Amino acid sequence: MTKNMLMAFLLLALPALSPAESQWILEQGTLTYHVSHPLHQTDGVSHAARGKGTCHAGQCDFLIAVPVKSFDSGDSNRDLHMLQVTRGAEFPMVTVRTRLPESSSTSATFSADLEIQFAGQTAQYKQVPFKLETRDGATRITGTIPATLSDFKIDPPSLLTMPVKNEIPVRVEMTWRPQ
Amino acid sequence: MKTRATQFALSVGVAMLVLLISARLQAQVGGAALSGTVTGPSGAGVPNAKISVKNLTNDQSADTQTDAAGHYILPNLPRGDYEVSISADGFASKVSRATLTGATTLTMDAALEAPQAQSQTPGDNLPNAPSSSRTEPSLQDLGFPATETQADAKKQALLDKRTHMLKIHQRMGLITTVPLIATVIASMGAGGRDTSSASRDLHVALGGLTGDLYAITAYYAIRAPRVPGTETRGPIRFHKAMAWIHGPGMILTPILGAMAFDQKSNGQKVHGIASAHGPVAIVTAGAFGAALLSVSVKF
């Protein structure tokens, strides 16, 4: 009888003893791309990012996604053109995946390897630096992804026959909260 | 004999119907495709590399091999999140993730590296690369509405056509600027007390060319398809507003110009409504220039 009770206790206690799986939810995310043209500079902003992180055995897998059409550059014609050149109707989402050690959340800076799917292409960015600040239980992460148009095989759009620069750095500002 | 022929025709008909239905069903089930090129460290295509994909929702797998140039394609994949494994003799294997969002082809190229001494687990080529574990969040976990994540090939075609037409509109607008400026310059010798018919003829010829080029420019802007649900915002609003000035102006200017030309050719001083030719032309050219600048320079 005692043996059976001990067995039952052990079986019940096992899941509690295994490493707990925790989650992070993206509370607020702003992504801003910057485009340079000989005649002017443009920023396109999206506040529509959603994200989730799941942690297991000290490692966290993060996924952040944002609809391509949600980027607003302040001009509807330019946004529609951006949607066209990036094939945003065929590939409506930009997704960013990364894997980080759980301990990253306690440091002030960290570097992440990112896998980005955009415009029907996948590009990897190694060791992208990010700043991290924890306040009121939420973690604010800021950084810039050094993206280029050629990474995603996008032909540089042109205005008055002058093409934009290949570099389109994407500024990331995110607030994550553990669940 | 007749019965046999009827039976044969009936059998062929049924067989064709079955083929047609099965092809239709296959087209409905499939849709998305994954394609790309597998290259080695030298950049050359890797032939006979094995590409395996596993749907992370239902564990269904599919695989294929690259051709002699390193190209591969996996057609008819249902939408969802996939684990993509690429392996080839003499190279380190590579595992990535891909999300297929609809009836489109996702391009995933892979550069395989030379094998390392230690055995590699998925993602080892990057210190903290995305893992292939089943605990990873998927796009479905983020709760986006289906309308935002689904591919829309028709809309893409509409956007492509729109951009194509507006590119021509932009180029033609730039080309039109040249004879427009030349017409304005030529007008200085065509009006006033000048009685030279050569100056007037040059002004008329340049004006005619400007009008023709302007008509082509306007055609590509007017006929470019509209994208439903798009609100006009930003400098493009001013650009469009200017069209309501230079558009009628480009019609009115040559009419008034023709009247002025007749009066001048008859030795008369330009009078009446024809005397508005100059001011109308200036306003029209000004509006055209402002429209051009509004989309070119950020104020």
C-alpha cells in the first residue's frame, strides 16, 4: 500500500520536477524600415507586429510576425508600390525567428541570429546586437536589423529613374512580457 | 456493333471524367510549393541533394532531390509551418523552417558548408539559430486573421499592373516636361508685338507635342487599376489635386492658343477670351511642375 502511494506520488511529482516551459508574449512591437533615395529619405512604420516565445530547457524560441501591408510611410502610393515590389500580396507576412538562451533576459545587451522570411525569400542575419531593458515586469528590446533589398531578391524601386539604396535597415522596438 | 461502340465511348467518357475530377481535387488539395537552389561552399549547384519537408502540424513528410544544377521544387504542399532538411554527401546538413501561406511558391535557397569534425545538430551552424523543436511557436499561434496571412495572387497581379502603368506614367511625365519647358520658352517669341510666323509655328509645334505626350501620360495614370480599400494619403493627394488644374488647363490652353493664333495670323491683336491663353498656360505649366515636385522631393 505504502509502495503504491509512493509510486503515485512520484508519478504526480515528475512533471513538476522537469524543467518548466515558460512563454513570452509580445505586448507591443514597432518595426520601422528606412529607405534612402537621392532626393529624399523615407521611413515606413508598422505597429502591427505580434510575437511569441516559448522556453524549454534554458532555450527560448521566438517568432515575430508582421503583415507587410501594415507598414505606413505616410504616402499611400508609396506603400502600394512597396507592397508590389516586395510581393506583399503573395507573401503577406514578414516572419522573424530566433533562438536565445533564457539567461539573455537578464543581460543589458545580447546578440541574436535571426532567420527572416520576407518576399518569398529566407535570409539569415548573424549576431545582430540588441539592447534590453526590464521595467515593471516587461522587457523592452531595441535594435536594428541590417537588412538589404538584395537579401530578399527585391529589385530596388526607382523614382524619376533613380533607384533607392540597397540598404533598408529595420529598426525594432519591442516590449515582451513573460506569461 | 453499335452497342460496343457506345460502350467504348461511354468508358472513355467516364475515364476522362475521373481524370478531370482527380486533377481538380489534386489542385484543390495542393497549392503551395517550395523551390530553390542548393549550392556548395564554392557557390556551384549541388546535384542529388536530398530535400525533406515535414509539416509541423500533421507530421506529413515529402521529399525530393536537386537536379544537375542544384535546383529543386516540391509542389502541392498544404499551407502551414514546415521543417526543411537539406542534406548531400560531403556536406553538412542544414535544417530550416518555412511557412507556406497559400497557393504560391516560396523560394528557399541553401548554401551547404563543408562538414565539421563534430557532429552537427540542427541549427548548430549558428550559435543561437532557430531550433527545429516542436515547442517553437508557429504563425497560427499569433492569432492573425486568415485574411491577413493568406496569399492573394489576384491582388498581386493587380498591384503589378498598377505599378507597370504608373512607371510609364512617371517616365512619360518626365519626358513631357522637356517640350513643355521648350513651349514656354518659345512662347516668348510667339506672342506680344512679334509678327514672326516662324516663332509662332515653332511654339504651336512644341505645344502640340507637349499636348500629345501629356495625353499619353494622363492615360497611364487614369487607366492604372485602383486597389480596393486603399485610402489616398500623403503627397500623392496633392499630386492628384494638381491634376484637376493641369488636366483642364491642357485642354483649354491649345483651344485658346488656336484662337490667338488665328487672330495673330489675321494681323489682329490678340483679344477677347483668346488673351487668356498665356495666363492659362502659365497656371497649367505651374500645376504640372508642382505635381511633379510633390512626389519627387520631400518638403
